[in-house]
Amino acid sequence: MNLLLIEDDNNKSKQIINSIQEAYFNNVNISEAHSFQKGMKKIRTENYNCLLLDMTLPTYDIETNHSGGTTKKFGGIEILEEMKMREIYLKTIIITQFDTFGEGKNLITIKELREQLKRDFSENFEEIIYYNSSLTTWRDKLIKILDRYSKGVKN
């Protein structure tokens, strides 16, 4: 199975990759992107079976001489919008460290966001998982979804 992980947090990225490789005995290819722009480029130019996507992303890769540009608080949704507009169909699992999004009267819970994503991006959206590095529930949910999805996928 070929996966694309778009995640800017190195520790979170390592935990996700290690968990998947452990569960699949390295029988999976995982490509990485660390920003909105790099992620969209990979989505447009390479083939994947599934996308693992962070919600909040820098616009560009963060480097020693570049800050990564503006942080896109809903970068994950923007990627789903781009995919929809370009008619790119790729099952997507969002893995986020936040359980609420937005501010003030625009604040929504992860449950409300899940319903919105199901409604607006039904062709691509698979699930949203709350990530907490000190818990394993996120890992169990991710592996369960990938197991279900991977049954028909050949490497």
C-alpha cells in the first residue's frame, strides 16, 4: 500500500510512520510532505492509495532560512477542497492534535467537523482521528481503518 503523510510535526510524523510500519511489517510505502504546497505537489504528481493529513499546516516547508510562510489553520480542509476541484480521488484520514477548531462563535468540535467533512468531501474523506502522543487510541483507530481499507489494495 502506498501512503502519503502530510504532517509538519516531526515527532508526530515519526510516531505515525513507526506505528504503521510495525503493524504492516514494513509492507507499506510511506511518502512524506511537510507543508501545504509540497503535499499538493505530491498529490498531483504521484499515485497513492491513501492520504494521512494534518489539519494545520505551514504553506511551505520550514527550513533554516525560511519560516514556512503563513500557517494554514485549516490546511487539511484546503487540501480536500483542492482535490475536489481537481477531481482527485484519494481516501483521506485526518490526524489532528486538536479536539476543537476555530474561535468564538466559529468554534466547532471534532465531532462537528467530522460531520462537515463527511458532507462536503464524501468522495475522499474517510475519518478524522484525535492524536495524543501519550495515548494509543489514535494508533488503534488508524490501524483499524487502514486494515479495513487495505484489504482490496495491492502494493
